[in-house]
Amino acid sequence: MGKNKKPRERKAKVEKTNPFELKYNVQRTTSAKGRRNVVAVGKPKASVAMEKRAKTIGVEVKRQGIVNAIRDGRVGERSKHLSEEAKASMRYVEARRAAPKRFKFNLEDNDAAGDEEDFTLTHKGESITKVKRYEKPEVDSDPELDSNVVALANFGGGNLGFKMTDEDGQRRQFSRKDLLHEVISKSKDAKMIKQMARDDLVTAAETLDEKFKLFKASGELAKLASLPVTKFPPVPENHCDDYDEIYNTLIFDTTRKAMPTLSEKEKAEREAAKLRELEAERQKRMESDSESDGGDEPKSKKKKKANKDGFNVVYDEEGNIKGDIDAMKIKAPTDDHIGADEEVDDFYADDSDAEGDEAEDDEAEDGVDEDSEVEAEDGESEDASDDDEEEVDDDDDEEAESEEEESAPVDAPLPAMKTRDPPAPTTSKTPTKGKLLEDTSVPFVFDMPKTYADFRNLYTEYFVDQWPTVTDRLIKCHHPSLAEGNKRRMGKLFRFGLRFYDNLAKSLAAAQLSPMIEVLRKFQALNIEASASVARSLLLHKRAQFKPAPKAIARPTATFDIIAFFAAIGELFPTSDRVHAVTTPTFVFALEVLRLSQINSVQSVGVTLLMARIVAKWIQESQKFVPELINAIRILLELSVETKPGDYLLDPFAYRHISRKNGVPNALVVKSKETLPEAVVDSAELFKPEPALSDAALKLHLLRSLFGLIDLTVAVYERLPLAFGAIFAPHLILLQRIDASNYPAELKSLLTAVTEKLQSKTTEFAPREDRQRKVIHKVKCIKMVDPVFENDFDATNPLRGQRRLDPEAETNKLRKMVRKEKRGAMKELRLDAKFLALEQQQRDSRIRNERKEKTNQILHSLQVQESDYKKRKLKKF
Amino acid sequence: MSIEKLSFDSATDANTIKELLDGGEENLSKVRELVTKSTKPLRIVGTKAFVTPVITNVLEGVVAFSKQSKVPEACARAIISLLFKNADLYVFFFTYLELHPEALDNANATTENLWKFLINMPSPKEHLYPLLYCKEYEKFEFTESRRCAVFEKVWLKQLYRGIPQSMVVPVLRKLTSSVMADFKEPEMLGDFLTAFIERPGTNYGIFALEGMARLMLTRNFAYPHFFDTLYAKLPALVTFPSFEAVEFVGNFDSYMSSTHIPAYIVAGVVKRVSRICLTASVDLISVLLPSLRNMFINHQVVQELLHREQPASHESDPYDETASLKDCRAMESSLWELSALFRHWNTDIVSKVGWADSKIHPISDTNFKPLATQDVFNRAYKRKTENIAIADPRLLAAAEPKKWALL
């Protein structure tokens, strides 16, 4: 093949332009009209932007994964501000965190200690093996290289520049081999020295052990142990002072917190702040109409509740109707189920903790109690005043009989009627009985009174001023935090207390009532809910006794226990709340008593006045409008003027609860000169069979009280200026009609003061303007546009200058700019991505080509080898 | 041909009956047995019918029984239900009373016993059946018209004889509520009612207005002082037991619903009612407020009292409570009184007076169910005791002590 092949001359490659990629510019010329000159500008080349990219992100992409830097990852090392100590502590924390959990408590494995090692030798409290000096060396099975040696071997071998003389006396370059040789020999030496030292230690320890065993076997050690301790010098004890003790207790008591000590002023401030908070809360309750959660429950919910209750056992084991039912009995049948969500507390039940006989006794007592009550209820007739008294007596008689079995002294609400000698509540005030202990102080420990009799005996034994102490100690002995169930017992104590209070009131022991309220307050604070339900059950009981039937015209005049009941509730529960589970129903009952209580004597006038005062005080804070109170005051005023034709009191059909006999219509008219009693008269005086005050004196006292009451209501209802005149004008007329000629000077001045006050207030608050309801009309405005006058209006270009006038021009402009920039940025990002993709593609293709070329080379060399081999094989020698 | 005239044979043994009645309610059935045994309660001679002594004995026995002492109302009711609830005895009883109007009087209690019997008698228009049967009953029938006639005669006669004070209330209530409707000629009561309404010294006549209104509506009766009297006596409403007043308010609302009432009357009454609300009990207010609202709906003119387009300023309230309806100047006034009720202690009342502060929704309220005190109590009692607030002793210490039980 002798062809001489000439390398073919390649033509210069002319790039063909793709006509579709060409860019044209249209040039408008003015030479010929409408003639267009289209010029091909050329194929667009890579833009400047792409070149810029190649210089910026292109470089970055090329360096990616190739160039790096060393970063110090040690904790805190890079910080310039941290001290060495701080860095160390940070490292420690990090190390602790990294440490495995099983070392957390540093527990030693005691099981490993065998019989032989009963004794461990210690030195200054530490195990001797742990002390470095006496360390028992472990036999090193896997000797490690000295770290220095390793470091030298690995990295220290750089400095090989010096010369050395070898065994042959020739100076030559110090080679790496020499170095390694040296390192090995040195490390061997070091190891040997270490091993020897260890062997020495082991042998020494072994000999000592042997000696110790011998010593132990000889029994000398036991002697040593039996030596009296005193021989040793006293060890300086680590003295623990108070601070340390407190510290140690506090470490384990996590519930306590460190509090800053307060000065007296700070304490006072805090107390004031607390009071303010409480007051604010009270005001809130006063205004908030949260009846929805109480009264207006959705019906479905109510139904569910009722279903859940299932049925109530109405009869007890003996088949008698249970007591709490008869409290409900007199109620008119209504759809509403009273207190569906709570059990009606049987107020007079003396239940105990179901402990043995006592509980049974109590039950029996209950049974008897209830029987009598039921009977009394059955024999209910219209004139129930006698009935009621009988009922009460019956109660207590039965009670007494059943309690006799417990050999407990018994008190009675009416001590005069009893032949036994019980320490009646009234006697506890004065040390009449020999039983009373003047010299003995109050004991510190009290048993929990299980029955009402126990409770009564406990409190009748002490003077009134000792009651707080007794109560405090009783509570301390049986505080709810001491045992489970104590809270319930506190509720029971409250019930006993309230019953005791009620009995005190029935026996007219007025002086002991307020101390008892304080006692009740203490029990109440410990079990609020129980106290509320007990108070409610007493309310039901009292109301059942009073019998305010729907068509009742009048009821017997309220007794002192009812008055005392209102006083107790007013003291124990907030009367200012808008809605309250105890005070609101009590208030309703109070109004019923006020409205229906019969007036047939000066005393009963006093009772009505007392009730009116209670009602007025009840609403003193909430300032609620109570028409019943206004009416009662009006009636009282009518009673204190001489009747004249046209008065309601002369109308036989009006005010049917006021008797027209015995001069009652003029009950408060003063007909002869009398002196006003100085002292404040206790309300219990009204209820005593033989009153201390004469009727005339009582009249004057009642009048003074009445004027005070009017004054109080005027102060309360000042908040109703529009209706003030309408409310008080009739009062004023009656006040002006009062004949004060026989009044003492003090009362006279009181009357004139009230009259003048009322007069001035009536004129002051007289409505000046008609009522006008606020009517808020919603006016729909038409959008008005102000015309803009342009002086140089161009009709051909009406929108000229519009942009300038537009108030939002600036905003629009900016918005447009933002939009434009955003679009530009998006384009840039897109092109960046394109560029990067292109780069990647190019790199990939370059690698691919390289590989291909190498593969080709290898294949080529293999082919050459193969062909050589074949040639050699085929070659015939 | 039926016989009209009825005469009574003289009694032969009235004492037995009286003694039986004295024995108490257990013996009443024995009396009834005695009556039912008899086979001939009536005998007819020609055109005259005679009640035989069997029946006369009973009637005279009852008369003798009531003559001796006060008859308790329950006893009267028992006697009536056992004996006089039957058509024959009913007619005999009333005819006997017609012949002897003073039969049931007694020296101590005057006509009290009589009225107790009359009040508890069933209406003559009820379906009553004879207790006994005999042939003569076919000739002398106890028809409704016959019953009504004797009933009306006796009532009228006794009304004009006078009512003891203790019985005025029940008699008047019975008269206006049911007896008047049974009368053939109720206008005969006009004089009695007028006298009662205008009786001086009492305001109870306001309850007789119902009868008067009935006469005005059914018999074209004219009583020009109706609204004047109503206005004058209205404030006394609070002095009567609230259940009676509540019953009255239902009628009162219908009086005021007439669209022909002049504005000044409505305004005066509105003003009065709102003043009454300042002293009334809850149940009375709860019915007065809807009726007040209805007045505002029915009489657009008086809406000025709640809302004036051009409020005028006064020296004081122009309304004069003591003046007559014409001179009271209620139209110039406003209902300032209602502002007090917005602070009423009972939340239901506050919600009921809510309309006074907003535009009245023009639907009249016909719900005159009073808020019974029992319901008020139940509602108040229904509240749960969870998270209950107690009087904080610290707050009490800060405030002045109230001394509840001190006069």
C-alpha cells in the first residue's frame, strides 16, 4: 500500500447563520414616504451579562468543592471575649452532656466485693486503692505507645535535615528509617522501666497483704476495735450550724421558695393591694349578670342532670318520709326542680361518720325528728302561728329524749319551759353553774364533736370571749390539711354552729350571736361550699316555717330567729353580689317577710322596721331599687301620722296585714311627752314576752330608727335622680303631716333634718328635661367629588397632566418600579440558573470526553498488545 | 203544662237533721241517705206544687244549723257538694231562700253564713241532675232557665240587703267573675256596682269596675266616670294583696286597649302605673310592665312620654299626682320613673322594662303571667354553690360594721 496519503486540507469552516436567529432592525427613512429599510443586524451573541456571570458566579461554581478552609470547632475557642476558665467550664459542660448516662450517678458495683475483701483499708476516709501513691497497678495487657512517641513518629518526622554519624563512622543523612528505629528502641526502654516499677509495687502490696492477713488471724484487730473510743483524740467534727441545717432541709424541700424579707411598709402596701384586688372582684360580681351559669341553664342540660340523679330515696329504712322532703313540701308545685344539681342538706340531721352506735343513735334521732316534723306539717292549718311553735317544741323535745341516751346535757331554745337543768346558752355568759371553770384555761386539744349535742356542750362550757380560742384550737386539731375527710367535718361543724346560732336566737340570747358569727366565719372559710349548702338548707327550713303561700295575705310576725338568720347570712356572705347562690334567695325571702309580716302591735311595727332596715343595709352597696322597701317605709310613715279621711289605713280592704284594732293604725303617733331612751335598744327586746321598755318609749325609739332608715334610703337612691321625686314625694308629704308637738327635742331635730334633706333633694333632682331616647340614625353619604379647574386645558390632550394631579401618583410610580424590578430580578435569577446549568453541562461533557479518550487509549494499547501476541504466536521461528 | 208555683210544707223533724249536721262532716252522708230514702219529695195539688216535709226538714235543719254559729267555709262547701249540687235540691234551696230571705241570718255573724253558701253554690248553667226521682218531677221540671231565675232573684235580693265586711272581697270576686254571666238581666246590678265603686272610704271599688265594664260592653251601659274612677283609685292597687291586684291588671289591660280612649287619659294612667311600679311587689310589676308596654303600642300618641322629638325643659315634673285626670298634665311629662326600674333588684324585671329604652317592637304583649314569688325564689335558689363567694373578713374590717340586728 504505497499510497502516499496527503492530509486533506480542510476548508475553513464557515458557520452558517440560521436565518431564524437573525435579528433585524427596521430603519425609517424620510427619503420616501412609507418606505421601510430592513437591515439584518446579525446573530445575537452571548451577552455582556453572561460574560459577567462567567466572572462572578462562574468562578464560584468552579471553586465549589475544591477550595476549603479549616474551622476551629472546639467549644468556645473562637471567642475572643471568653476567659480561659469560662472556656474550660463550657468544655466541661459539653463533656458532661456527651458522657453516657450510666455514669450519671457514679454508682459503685458493690457486688464484686467478695468475702475476702470485707475490710477495705482507707486513708483519710478514702479507699487506699484510690490514692495515687498506693495504687495497685493493673497489668497492662495491651501496652499503648507513648503519645509523644506516636506524635513524633507520625508528624515529628519532618525535620530530617541534619546529618548523623552511623556505626560505620560515616556521616550521612539522617533517614526516616533511622528515626523509626530510634523511636522503637526508646519506647521499649520506657516500657521496661515502667514494668519494673509496677512489679515492685505488686510485690510490695502482696507482702503487705500477707502481713495484714496474719495480723488479722492473730486477733489483734478485734482488740483494737474493742478499745474505748475516748483514747483517740477527738476528731474535729464538721460543725453544722443553723444555716447549714436550713440549707440542707431546703435542698430537699422543693416546695419552698426564697422570698425577699419585707419591711413593715411593704407588708402594709401588699395588704392594701390585696384588699384593693378583693374590692375590685366584689365590684365585678356586683355588676356582672352571670345568671346564665346558674339560673338560665339550657333545658337539655337540666334534663340530663335530672336523669343523672336518677331517683332520690324519699323514705328512710323505717318507711318514714325523710326530713328534707318536708322542707320542700309546702312549695307550690312548679315545673322547676329546686336545686336539681345538689342534694338538699337536711339541716337538722346529726349525721356522723357512720361509726358504730353513735351513728345509729343519730339516725334514730333523725327519724324521730322527722316524724314530728311530718306530723306538724300534716296538721297544717291556716292559723299556723301556734302550730309553728308547737312544731319547734316538738322538735326539741324529741331531740332531747333521744339525746338522753347519750347522757349528754341538753339545752332548749326556750329554757323557761324545761324542767331539766341544762346549761342553756344564755347561762354560758355568766359563771352561774359550779361546773364553769374559772381557773382552768382552755385545753389545747379538742375532740371533733360528732353530734350537735357534743358541739353545743363544747361551746356552752366556755365563756363567749373564749369561743374564738376554742374554735381556733378545734380547727388546728382537725385542720383539713391533716387528714382526709376533715374538710367535710368542718362543713358539719358549720352546720352544728349554725344550728347552735339558731337556737341561741330562739332563746333570744342576742349578745352571743355576733361572737357565734365569728366562730361560724372560721368554719366557713375551711369549707365554703358545704357552708353555702347548709345556709341554703336553713333558708329552706325557715321559709317553710314562715309559709309565704302564693295567696297569703299576712303571716304571723317574724320571730327573732328569722331576723338573726338574715343577720348571719348578711355577715357571712356578700350581700352586694348581683346574683349569689345564698344571698339572692335569702333576699327574696327577706322581702317576703317584710311584705307579709303581720302588724298588730307596737312590737310588730318594730319587727317590720327592723326587716326594712335589714333590707336597706342589704342593698346599701349594690344600690338596687327595692319597691317593697319603699312601700314598707311608706306604711311605717302612715302609721306615724294621725289618720285622716282618704288614708289607706282607714280603708278596710287595704293593707290587710295590718290590724285595725288596739290603735295599731296610729301605732307610732306620740300622744304624750316622753323622754327618748338614750341607749341603743337591742332588737331582741321586741321579741321578749315582758319588754323592758314601755310602749311609749319604744315608739320614740322606733321613730328615731325610722328617720335613720329614711336617711339611709335617701343616700342609697341618690343614684336615681330622675325617679327620686316620684319615689320620695309621698314620703315627704307624710313626713310633713307628722305631728311633732310631743316629740322630744332630739327626735324633733332629727325629723326636721330628714324633712329638709328630702325637700332639698327632691327639688335638686327634679327632672329638668323631657326624656329623649338616643336615636342613632345611620346616614348614608353620597360620595362627593370636588371639580378641578385647569387654566390651560388642552382639548386635544385631555389627559395631560392627569398623572401629576393624581394624589396617588407617587405610590403608583413606586408600585410600578417595584413590579419592574421584581420582573428584572426574576429574569436575572432565571438566567443565572441557565448559566449554571450550562456550566454544569459543559463540565460533564468535558469529563465524558476525557474518559472516552482514555478508554480509547487503553483499548488501543490492548489491541496493540493483542496484535503483538498474535503476531508472536503466528511467527514461526 | 208545667207548674210554676212552689210551696213548702212545714217541717216535721228539722232537729234530727240539725243534730246530724252538728255532728260534723261524717254525718253529712247520713243526711244524704235520709234524703235519698224518701220516695216523694214533691206533691202536686192542682196547679200548686208542695215540697214535702222530707226536704223541708233538710232545709230547715240547715237553717237551724247556720243560725246557731259561724259556719266554716269548708263545711258549707261539703254540705253543698253532698246535697245542693243536685238540680232538685238546688231549686228547692233557692226557692226557700226567695221565700225566706232572712232564713240563714244569725245574730252574731249576720249574713256571713248566707254568703258562704251563696258563693259556693254551683252555677245554674252547669249540668245538674236531680238527686231523687218521682212522678211529680215530670210536671215540675228543674230546667236551666228555672234554676237561673231563682238564682238571680236570690242573688239580687241578697245583694241589696247588704254584704258584711268580711265577705265583701269574696262576694265581689264571685259576682264579677262568674255570677254576672249567669244573670239574665245583669243591668239590675248597675246600681249595686255604682254604689260599690263610689263608696267613700275605700278604694276596693276598683275591683267592681270589671262588672261595670262588662255591663258597658254587653248592655250598652253608660258610666262616664269609668276612667276617672280608675285613675283615682289606681294607686291603691299596691295596698291590696298582690294576687288580687294581679288579677285586676289583666282586666285593666283590656280597658286600656280601646283605641277610642283620649290621649290625656292614657297618658295619665301611664304615669300612674309607672308610679305604682315604684312601690309594687315583683309579681305586680311583672304584669304592670307588659300592660304599660301595650298602652304604648296601642296609643302612639303617648310615645311622646318615652321619647320626645323636641325635649322641653321644666322647672320640675309638670305632672301633678294629686290633681284630677284632666288637670294632671301627664301629656307634658315624661316617664322618668321607669329609670328606677332599670336598677330593680330582680333581673327579670330589669329585662321586662328593657323596651322602655329601645324602640318598641309593635307586637302587644298578652303574656300576663305574673312572676310568682315562689318562682322568683326558686330561680334565685337554683344557682349552684360551686365557687361561691363569701364575705371576706378583710373587706368587712375595712368597711363600717352593719349591725344587722340593731334597731
